[in-house]
Amino acid sequence: MLSTAKLFFLCFLGIILLGGVTPSHAATRRYRFVLGNSNHSRMCTNKTMLTINGQFPGPTIYARRGDLVIVDVINSADHNITIHWHGVKMPRYPWADGPEFVTQCPITWADPGTSFRQRVVLSDEEGTLWWHAHSEWYRNSVYGAFIILPPRTETYPFAKPHAEVPILLGDWFHGDVQEIMETFLATGGDPEVSDGFLINGQPGDLYPCSSQDTFKLRVEPGKTYMIRLVNAVMNNIMFFKIANHNVTVVATDAAYTKPLRSDYVAISPGQTIDLLFVANQPPSRYYMAARVYSSGGDFDNTTTTGIIEYVGNYTPPATPALPSFPPFNSTAASHNFTSQLRSLANAKYPIDVPRNMSDILFFTLSINLRPCPNDSCAGPFAERLMASINNITLQLPKTDFLQAYYRRLSGVYTTDFPDNPGFVFNYTQTTIPRDLARPQNGTAVNILDFNATVELVFQGTNLAGGIDHPMHLHGYSFYVVGSGFGNFNRTRDPPNYNLVDPPLMETIAVPENGWTAIRFKANNPGVWFMHCHFERHVSWGMGMVFIVRDGPGANEKMLPPPPDMPRC
């Protein structure tokens, strides 16, 4: 038997080796991610793109609730990179969260083989999440599923399905996405839309040169299957549907929900949805398909397909049955689906919605315009398209916020990000004077005390055209307690909040010219990014940073950085 002194030494050594991080369960899982350039062909084109381990999409990570996942990220490409573990709260450990110039400087390519050991700390997440690049537009090809199973001694809160299948929705650009990003930022206009959409990296046989590039799922009659659906598309909310089959939603963003039966799904970029379907139709071949929901702007009006293929002896149809979708611009269909989600909220999976609020925040989400010299830009009125929260367009610093906060560096950011917009107007009126659309550049943060109870109302505006905004908060899940259209009313709307079983999410679509209210407890100290998950919007500046102060207790303080933290 080990002595007490030896046990203490081994525990202390483990903490040192893990950079101060100790998982709540004993299991530690290890992965090796090598970033490199690889060739891939889709839709009659071949191009070189950034990938992890040469795979597109990248490798799936499997873990169990509460595990510690160690991922050695090795940069063997010719671009800088960061990796974000989307939806993982990283309790007290923002160092491995990943957004470029927010919680880290990039893993550089200047020295071949530069690496960063990211310690991904799981807590209460259970279900489907995903990981992706969080620098510039590289997440278009650098992404993969992150599946978190229950502990071995526990089961799902529903009957175990016959099989589980990750389905990742992505998009394909014939051109280089980095060049596309650089071009639209230089011209001030909208970016090119994608040339097609993908299911598990395959466009499906409705696209040219793609009959061989169609994902197929073989099913046995009468069996139940779980699809772990991830929207990795760059700039679009997507409708997803299986021809002639209904689905039952059982989780979103790695939190269980009350079963929701539907014939379609609306899923935002960044969001995940776990859904069950029963192979209960006559044996045949049926399309699963995804296409855009768009409330504004240009969009890719194509449909990606995979095939549900029943096992058995039958004559397959020449063309599988194709599902019918809601209209591409049906805001009602998108919002109605999302607003039906409810937390499981039972004894085993309780919820804890904050009731007595210490911080009430109101954030406007706007597409903005800024004049260009000689009317030289490609946006509306020959001006430059921008985006903002509370009329502040985020300017990322050259030294990341987290390093500056931890090392008390001055001049990197200010602490005056407003709790409310600087001026009040009719945010959703049809025509808004153009002068109201001028944003201010800023590198400001909003400070929250440890254990603050926060209500945040997102208000969409119609400044340069209304559109949905899928908002994602790093470091936290939050309860979506209410939503609606038009201007939020502080007197009328809060009495209608759902405080009984609101869904627990970390990405939520704020509807076009509408509002969404979320609540969370600020019990995770650190520096945390919040941004729109449309890549063009965050590239235009629709993001901000929360700093959550340390608490008084020993286990309420941010942990120190790892020794191999990338340097600026």
C-alpha cells in the first residue's frame, strides 16, 4: 500500500503534468491532430485544402461525460491555425478553448511541426458536439464530430438505438475559401456563396460528377437509428429532412430534450441535434437531404443528399424519394421548430434556471454600413458592410485577450463594453436612417462577477437589412427562456418566459427582426468569446468578449496556462 506522502506526490505530479487540470473521471483520452494540405475532389473540381490527418471531414473524437481529452495539435501546413472544441465549457480552463486572438495566439507554421497540447476538459456535456478551426475561414475544411457518451454505468434517457451515425452538414467552394474571405473583406461587399452543400463530406448525386460521392446509410426494417446532426456550414441555417420518415429530437448541444416529433429539422451553424428515426417504411431507397433556410441575402439554392438504403430484396427505384421542404425563406418554419425545444427537466436531468438576476444585458445585433472613399466599396449604396453588437464592431488585438488579462498587460483591451446599446430607436422598423448604421470600432470586454446571474436579451435590428443571427457563447451553456418578433418589450415579454423547462443550448438562432432571451450563471472564471456563427458576420465584427472574475474559493479561480501555450 502506498503511503500518504507517496499518494500526495503522485496526485501533485499528475496536476503538474496536466497543466493544473484534473478530470472528474479517471479516464484520459488522447488524440493526435496533424494539420496539413491535402487534395480533395468534389463536384468536378479538385483543390488543395487544409485538413486534419488528411481527412475531410476530420476525425471523430469519442469520450465519456467528465473525461479529459488531450489532443496534440501539430501544424505541418503553411497557415496558422487554432482549434475550438465547440460547446465544451472548459471549466476554469479557457487556455484550450481556441478562438484566435481571444484565448490564444495561433499555432504558427513558421517552424514546421509547431504543436500545442490542448487539454479539453469535459464536465456535464453529454451528447453530440463538434470541433473546428477558429481562425479566419479555415473551419470550412477543418472540422469534425465530438461525441460524448454517458458514463459506462449509465444509459440514455431513451431506448438505446440500433446504431448511431454522425451526420455533418458542410459546404463546398470551388475556389479557395481564404481568398474568398480576403476578397470580400477588401471590397466591402458580401462573400461568394458556396457552390454546394455536403453530407459527411459528400455532395450527393443531385450535383454534377457526384454519383460516386453520395453518403449511404443502410438500415434494417423496424430498427431505430440515431443521427447525430452537426451544422458545420459556414453561413446558413439549414433545413434537414428524411423522405417519408418522421424524426424524434432527443438532444441539442449535448443536453437532452423532451422528445420532439417532427418531419423536418432546422439547425443553425454551430448547433448539434440528436434525433431518432425508425426504419418503418416499405423497403426502398430514400433521400435524406438538407437545403438552406435564408431570411436575407444571396444563398446557395442547391440541395445535398444522402441515401437511406433499406436492407432486403426489392427492386430499388430509379431515383430515391426526395423530401419536400418548407419554403427557403420560411422564418416561421425555422423559428417554430427551434421554439418547440424543451429541456428534459426531470429528477435525473434537473435544470437550474437563474431566477434572481444580478445582471440584465440588452445587446443589439446589426448589419452596418460604413462610407468608403469615392464610393468605392461593393456593399449597398457603394458602402462597406460591417456588423456589430451594441453598435461596436470587434477589432481583434495582436495579443490575445486571455494573455493580456492573465498577465495584466495594459493597452490590449478596454473594459467598457456597454450593457445596453448607446442609443434607442425602433430597431425593426422597415426603413431606418442610414446614419444609425455607422458602427464604432472597439476592443472592449464586458466584466462579470463570479456567480453573477445573467439575463441577456439579443435584439436583431433592421439597420442594413434584417437577418437571423445564430449566437454562440463559449465557456457556457445557457437557458433559452424566450423569443419573439419585433422589438423586445421589458414589460410585456418577461412574464411569458419559460422558466420551467427551457432548452439548455450554447448556440441559438435569434430570428430575423426579432429577439431571444437567455439566462446563465457566470460560474466559469476566464475569458470567453461570444459571436455570431455566420462566418461572414463574425468576419465583419459581430463578436464580443466576456471576462468572468475569479471567485473567492480555491476551486473558483481560473487555472494557470500550460507551458506550451502558443506565443504571439
